[in-house]
Amino acid sequence: MSGRTSWRAALAMASAAAVSATLLALPAPSQAAPAWLERVRDATRQYHALKNAKADGYARLKDAAGIACIDMPGEGGMGVHFVNGDLVGDAEVHAKTPELLVYDPTPTGRKLVALEYVVFQEAWRAEHPTGRPQLFGQKFELVKEGNRYGLPAFYELHVWAWKANPNGMFEDWNPRVTCP
């Protein structure tokens, strides 16, 4: 092999290696959101404007200590909850009408980040003697009486429909949400 040929071969190999490295470094194509998530987003999209949520009956929820922005040191935050009292209290769960909307308090205003579905345990048990509510293939978590809100026991499910949660879409705490 002449010097010129080996130089071309080396250049070709280096070019191929550079192209391969570039291709390997590209992010994988993003996966499409599940159909159920797209339907839920379509149903709640108007609530990015907090005034629309308020017009539809959602009001800020504070815990028993008067705290509106909920977070847990070392775990992350939930944000500020807005509850629609007309949707709470029955044994119904409807994907397109969450009982609560959750907003991240950012320097530029509140941003819709999650939805929360809530069913009081007593109401659920009256209609469904066994089991827990489920939605999107997920069982709701039981929040016992004596909770920070001073409410009777209830089942809840968070869905981080509008902000990615590295802990998982259905986890309560999101490390990307902080309270001031």
C-alpha cells in the first residue's frame, strides 16, 4: 500500500468513525405520547391560563397550616393545587375532568404541570366495596385521615401531564418543582 493510499484509507476510516460517533450521539426520536395522555391534554389545555381554571370553578387549595405550595425537602414539589369543589365528593373518576389542577409557581407566573384525581374513601367504598379507584392503568394511593389538609381519607392520583417528572408520570413528588 502506497503512502497516498494508506493516507486515504486512514482518512476514510476517520471520517466513518466521526460519522458513526455523531449518529450515536444524536438523541433517539421522541416517542409519541400515549393516546390517553393526548386526550387528557386536549381536555385540560385551556387551563394553562389560570383565569380559565378559575372561571370553571377551580380555586386555590391550602393545607391545614395555610400553605398553598406543597413540597417535601429531599423529594421535590407538587406545586399549588386548584380544586374544583363541584367535582369532589362523588365516587366518580373522569379522565377529562380532574378534581385538581396543579401549577408550578415560576418567576413568570404559575404554569400548569399536573392533574390530580381525588375520590374520598367513604364515597368510593359506598359504591365499590372492594379495591381502589384506577385510571390510566394506575391504582390510586390512599391518603389517610389526619393528613396535612385536614380532610377525611381519600384516594389520589397525580398525573404529570404537562411537566416531565424524572421519578415517573404518576409519582406525587417532582424534583423539578420547587416552592418559593
